[in-house]
Amino acid sequence: MPKRIDIPVSGMTCASCATAVEKALKGLNGVVSANVNLATERASIEFIPGMVDFDDFKKAIDAAGYKASPITEGLMDREKEEREKEYRDLKKRFLVSLILTIPIVIGSIIHIPVISNWLLLFILATPVQFWAGLRFYRAAWSALKHMTTNMNTLIAVGTTSAYAYSILATFLPGIFIKGGLRPDVYFDTSSVIITLILLGRLLEAKAKGRTSEAIRHLMGLQAKVARIQRDGQDKEIPIAEVVVGDIVIMRPGERIPVDGDIVNGYSTIDESMLTGESLPVEKSMGDKVFGGTVNKAGSFKLKALRIGKETALAQIIRLVEEAQGSKAPIQRLADKVASIFVPSVISIAVITFIMWFIFGPRPSFTLAMMNFIAVLIIACPCALGLATPTAIMVGTGKAAERGILIRDAEALELAHRIQTVVLDKTGTITKGEPEVIDVYATGDITEKDAIALAASAERVSEHPLGHAIVRMAKERGLVLDEPDRFTAISGGGIKAALSGREIFIGNETLMSKEGIDISPLSGYAKQVSEGARTPVFMAIDNEIKALFAIADTIKEGSIDAIKGLKAMGIEVSMLTGDHKKTAEAITRMVGVDRFFAEVHPAEKAEVVKSLKAEGKITAMVGDGINDAPALAEADVGIAIGTGTDIAMEASDITLIKGDLRSVAEAIRLSRLTLKTIKQNLFWAFFYNVVGIPVAAGLLYPFGGPLLNPMIASAAMAFSSVSVVSNSLRLREKLL
């Protein structure tokens, strides 16, 4: 059975780097698949245990010129420290480079004694070239050792060309004079290029850090310590030392450390980290609570049932990490381009140099070199590599904060194409818990007495409709008696003896079988049936006395959710096991386009399959457990549930808070994310398609300008920053 592992990879700077690491991993025997994410700087590997392991992955990544790290406890903290360290180093090198570059530029543009001296410019440019730009040389050399190229190769070759040309002009000007050329220096070109690219990397590092805020926020919700009862004593221990079965003591204002059941006490819990809902939820003995949520008002004790990686929060973090590290199908085009990008750019740059040197105007060598450098510098595979993963990181992270868990990037991409949504009725559109909506009593018995008698008779019943009557009586504070005798009648109802009276409670078939005349309440019964409610009769000593209208009530927000989906141009269908008349009534109430009635659980997948056969991208929305076959059959399976019952394994998208309105929200999120990815990819491709020919001087024969390499470096540096910034705009759109 294949396993999956995520490995942090450092040293990657562009899409070509990610492609090289991915190729190295896929070449290992035993690796089923490998995805390398430039934005998260992680490799997600599916492999067969026994054939390959972490040491093999590390060797392959190291051999490709990059560094792999094992995943250990405190990984997020360590990665954050590494990012901060990298940012500080970038900032230091940028500032030193900037301070040295300013006088170089001034001395190159304006003739100022001493400052404009070429020897001084050489002295100032050298640390910029080889200290500030050291990272580019290291990465380029590492790629060269493995017969590959990347973004750093372009930067190293381009800036070194300008720097080396300037050294020749400074120390051996006679070479140029003999050739009929006027010697000149371009220390400002190489220095400005390095400074601007460092600035771009600095801004990019800061922006990339913001894209992972959601996962860091989720990690920060985990409690660090727990107060437990052991050996008759209360003690505070690290969260890692809590074991299943421990009794955890909670006080007001504390964050709950583990998942468990309340065994004593009462409180209100802020579960917004799970559901996205701001209102606290009341909890008492027997109720489930989840690690990471906050105890608001009361004190209670809970029994630890799930700890560490088994908690709902840990599962959410794992799912978000996997989604952020996955690769969307739309990324494949960018990957194909990235694999041939750098060699193609170097080829174009060489051709540009040759053409300008042979056919260009004087000074042809200088113009050839400047255009050669401009082509190398303006090319930017970084933007291609960041276009998709940054948007996915922001989209899935923001979704998790709002109680929407997306399994992977493929599900996120497919969701924006959904044309029809199939809703399971029970537990999705409705609450899944029958309620007594109304009570009709005959003239010689009051409504209160009818409820008390029926609830007393149903007290030991296992039927959901009986539970609804008992629950209503308890809510009204009625005193219930124990039945003297109780018999459950299969498919019909119950028979009970209570204080000398014989009571029948059930459907019309049972009443008819017992010879009981229901005509006094038949008019009410017809109204109840037409209103998508179930009529339940009660007879006392073979005389009809009351009618209970029981229904699985519509969830709050279901009608608005269906309206929202239809407003998005999505067809909405309903699946139900109820008979056609009930389904028709519910259809009228909630406004679905069509329904499929009397569908058994095993037949739900067939209905989904029939809708897919109509050529529609279909989403199935259900509870994620009973509807698992239908969820798996749908193009996109969406599970509705809360806490540990979210059935992540059965669905592509899980709506933790159980609100049907989240379906439309998830689709809207998918559409916005895909729109952002397409914008990013368009500008990344468009930038290179237009920028490289301009840098090569294609417009010059038609009276157009030549592109100064310094302007090219500024454009390249800010192209990837603009892509990441556009992805971050999603955070505002998804508020």
C-alpha cells in the first residue's frame, strides 16, 4: 500500500528548480508520484515502503543540488525560523548592495572627479558582484554540476558578462581601441541588476510568508499544556504527555487541549476555529468537545478520547497542508514550459548576441552584449512557478479558516466547473431529526393531556417518531408515567397499557387494522400529508383522540443556500427515500429544480452516475458516511458534518459547520481562486512572450527602443512579486 511523505526542500528559487527536484524524485524506483511546490518549498511523495525511504529521497534531492530536511516535531517553528533567517540575510545583502550601488550609478551617469573613476567603480562593484550576488553563483554552480540550468544561471551569466566586459575596459582598454571601439564600463548595469533582483527576492520572501499565514494560525491553535487528574492529584503536563482516558480539567478562558467527552460540568465553547461560526455553543455532560476550541464561561472535566495527530484540529492541519502542497491540473502547462524555459532563453540570448554582432550598427559588440544581457535578465520562470501554488495556498488556507476543508488542488480546480449539485435530503437539506410540528386533539381531551399520554406510552420506544413526541413533552416540562405494558408493532407503531387504558399510536394502516375510525381527524391528516409531514394517530381504548404532525424540519439556511446556488447558474437536485408526494412538497418549500424520490441508499450512486451521463459536472452533497458511494461517484464529493464526523476520507470537500450555504461559498471560493491562477499565468506568460523579444531588440529595426538591462532586471524582479501580491488579494475577496 503506497504511503505519502512531505519533505521540506531548501535552495529552490524558480520553477526550473522545482522541476529538477521533481524529476530526481520520480527517477527513484518505488516512487509512485512526486509533486514539488515552489511556494511551500516542499516535496510531496507517494511511495511504496520497503522499496524506497527518506534516505533515498534525501540523496536524490541533494544530488540535484538542493537540501532536504526530515519532518520532526516543531517543524513549523523551525521552518519559520529558517524563513526569518533567510529574510534577514537577504535584507542585509540588499542593503549593502544598495549602499554600494548608489555611488556606482551616480558616478556612471554624471562625471564627478574621483567618484567617476573606473577603478573606484570596480572596487565598489566587486563586493556587490561576488558577496551580495554570491547566492546566484552558488545556485548556478550547483545546477551546472548536475547538467541543468535555472533562473540563477541567467542572472549569473548576465551580470558576469557586464562585469567582465567592464574589467577588460578598465584594465585592458587597448583591446577595444585596436578594434576601433571606444572602451566603456557597465559596472552600474551588473550592480543595479543584482540589487534589484535582491529587492525582488526580499519582497517575494515577505509575500510568500503571508501566503502560509492560515496554516500557521491553525498550528497556533494547539494548546501547549493540559491540566489533568492522575493518582488523585491535579497536575499540569505538556500536551504530548496526555494519554487516552486522562481526565482533563478545564477552566474558563482556557484552550481545550484534546478531543473528548464532557464527564462533569457545563460551559459554552467557542468553536469558531472548527466551524467559522462566532457564536459560542452550549455544552454539558456527554457532549463532545474538540482540541483547539476555547472554553468561554464554565468549568468542566472531559475524558480524553483523541490526542496528538488524531484530534480534529490535527486532521484539519494535515488536510490543509496536503491541499496546499498538491498540484492543480492547470499547473501542468507551466511545468512543461519551465522544463525547457532556461535552455531556450540562453539559446535566444546567444542568437541575439550573434545577430547584433554581425548585423548590428556600431558599436556592434557593445550593443550585442547589452541585448544578450537584457534577454538573460528579463526572462522570469519564477513567476510561472509561483502563479498556481501561491493562489492555492491562500484559497485553501482561507477556506479552512471558514470551516471549508478542500482535499487537494484538483478538487479546488474542478469545483469551479460544477453545473449541477445533488443534495441528499435527510441531514443535508433537513435537520435529520424528526420534530412534532403540530398537535390536533379531539374535543374531550386537551392538547397537553394528549402529549403527556403519548409521550408516556412512547417512553421506552426506539422509534425516531416516538422520540420526537417524548422530546416535545420534556421541553414543555410535562410529567411522564411508566407504561404498564409496551409492545412495538413493526411498520405500524406501538401498543401500550397506561393506568388501565389501552393506547395505540401509529399510522393510518395500524388504526385500520385495529378497526379504529379515524374520520374525526381525517381532514387534518390530509392537510398534514400534503404539507410534507407525517401524520401519527393516537387512540385510547379504540377511540381516536389525537393526531401528531411530525416532520424532519428544514435546516436554517437551506432555502437561502439553494437560492444562492441557482443564482450562480447551478442546477439543484434532491435525493430522498421519501415517497413522491412528500418529495414534491419539500421541493416546493425549498425550491430545488428537480427531485429523485424513493431512492434507497445503495441507489444514490446510480442517480449521480445518470446525471454525469448527461454531460454535467456533478457535485454530490451528503453526510459523508451513508452517502459515501455517491460522494465517490460524483465529480466533486462534498460532505456536510461537524467535528470528528466530517468523514474527510469520503469527500473532496468537507463543510465542517454543516451549513448548506457553505456549498455555494466553496464553489465561489473555487471560482475566485481559479480566476486568480489564470490571471497569474496569463501575466507570467505574457510578460515573457512580450519581454524577451523586446529585450532581443526586435523592435529596433522598426524604430522601437532597445531595452536597458537595468530596466529588464527591475521588470524581472517585480514580475514574481506581482504574481504573489495578486494571489494575496484573494484574502480580501474571500472576506
